[in-house]
Amino acid sequence: MNRNDVKSALGVIFIAGGLLGLSAFAVPQIVAYTEMSRQMPEANVSYTQQQTGKPAVQLASGQIPVLKIEAKAPVSTIQTYLELTVTEEEIKESNAYAEKLRFMDHEIFTREMTEQEIKRRLILDDQYRFDGLRPKQKLPMKAGNHEFYLDQSKATYVFPKRALTDEEMLQFIDWNYRFNYVLSLTYVKPQPDQKDIGEAETLSKARESVIRLFDVDLSKLEATALYNKWGPEQKGEWSVDFHPYREGTLRAQGRPYLTYNVLIDSLSGTVLDTTIVERDYKRTPITAEMNGRIRQDSSWLQTARTIVADKQGDTREIVGTSIIKDSIYDKRGVVAVLVKLKDGSSYTAELRYPGKTLRCLIYTPASKS
């Protein structure tokens, strides 16, 4: 698994609030098993927000409520809730279902979620995580006197032709968190060794790197650190993600926001990759003609040198800079500049075209002879 694949996979885990994102809930676009019309009647989707005492939010007719910015960072209520409510019987049933899924390519859905359902699901998931919003009943696991259920015998989610109600959507959300919680009970989470840096030091290094390169205030963002061992050598690496607490609500409302990802070598504590992510960023693919102009423009090289020397603050001597030729970069609208240092180490500064703004800075230590 390369580093970009790792960061993509981590996004699923982070959004799931630390639980393993192995079920369909983590997939934003559901693959249809049977095609149905996207234009379906909206159900009555009002709900009562239990436990919090806050007024109900009306989500009918596709209206998305305005995000309320809290003064304090919200705290997830999920872990304690699951620990108290998931029964031994549920654990047995979920483990049996997980075993069944091992022999299938994927779960089946009788239709896709509509765009409005996906937006509503994102908002309700935030409220499930942070506001204690829960369904009145659990998601049914077989056919009966209900229109929406999971037929576990066929690993099939059966959807009504109408839009899901909030109660049904909450049942879907609740089931996925409960199922992933059960999976997490048997998942052996890699732990850093004594020779590895700890989580507190990792978070500190990650914050310093993001602030240094992007001049951003991280105080209102949620930080999640994950330790793992990658590659054939099983070398330890920390991954840190900074994102808004109610990221799903922002996505549903179409509001722009930024997240930051940092990868750190757990043995040396060296920051290997610091990346800014903007979901709605519009790329400008680089054509052959643009490429020719870019290679004649020394300002791309100078920008990368300035980032390494001034923003990163690396005082080692720079012995060369060059633009990396790669069609993948061209398709992504990125100019990647390799900055070589005298000791054999290097940086790759990915600059967005045409503005020369930094997308990520990747560090490659000098190889050991």
C-alpha cells in the first residue's frame, strides 16, 4: 500500500469516529443492485431529538439546516453508548454476519441513496456522534411489517421506493456503528513500541508542521492520531488527521472546508508528509503546452526552494531542484518539484497549478549506506 492509499484509507477510519470503517456506512455512494428512479416522493422526515432537549430539525423537502458553530469542541457520545447497549447476543449475531461477508464481494442494496438522502445521512451522523441522537428502534434484520430492513440471510439492504425517514436513516447509522464496534472488539490494534514516539509527541509534531507550512489555527479542529506498521519491513508510522468536528454537516451543506494530514516516522519522529486537503478544489489539468511553459519558468523551482528554506525552516544546503515528469501530476493539476539537499535527503513540494500554492510537502531521508 503506497502512502496515498494509506491516507485515503485513514479518512474512512477517522470519519467513523475511531471505529473500523468496514461496513457500507463508510461508502458515500452506494452501488445499486436494482436501478430505481432518483425522483421519489419525500417521506415525513421530522424527528424528536432525544436526550438533548433541543428542538426538532425539519429536514423535509431537502432543506439542509444551517451549521451552528459551537463555542466548545463537541465530545462524541458513541463509545460509552455502545459499551452500555451492545449485548452479547448482538455480538454473536454481528460476528456471524461478518463471517458471512467474508465470502461475498460486498453487501447488496436494492437502490442507491439519493443525493438528498446522502446529505441527510451526513447531518444525522454528526448528531448521532455529538448530540446523542438515537433511533427509537433498531434496524430490522429480516422482512416483516417494515419497508426498510437488512436481510442478513442475503446480505441485502432492502430500501423503500420512497425516501428514508429520519428514523430509518438513524437505524441505518446506528446499525453500522454497532456492527463496526463489534468488529473492533476482535481487532488487534497495533501499538507503538518503547522505541517509538508516543501519541502526545506525535500530535505536537503534526500540529507544528501544519502551522509552520500553512499558517492555520488548528484549535477548532478535531485531531485523530493512528499508529500502524506499513510495508514488508513493518516499519512503524503515525498518521494524524485534522478535520472539522461536524465535517458531515459541512459536506451536506456544500460549505468549503479544509483538512490536514500528517505522516510521521515513529522511530525518528521525522515528519514525512504534510498535506492540505480541500474536497471542493477545482483542478486545472496541465496540458503539454502548459508543461512546456512551466519548465521554462524558474519561479516554480524558486517557490519550492523558498518553502523548504523559509516555511519548513530547513537550513541544510540545497544542491539542486527539478520538476518531476509524471502524467499523474499533470492530470491532477500539480507541479511536483524535487528539492535535493547536500546530505542526500530531499523534499518533494507539490504545487497546485496555476497558483503555485502548496498542496503537500513530502520528505525523503537520505538512504543509509
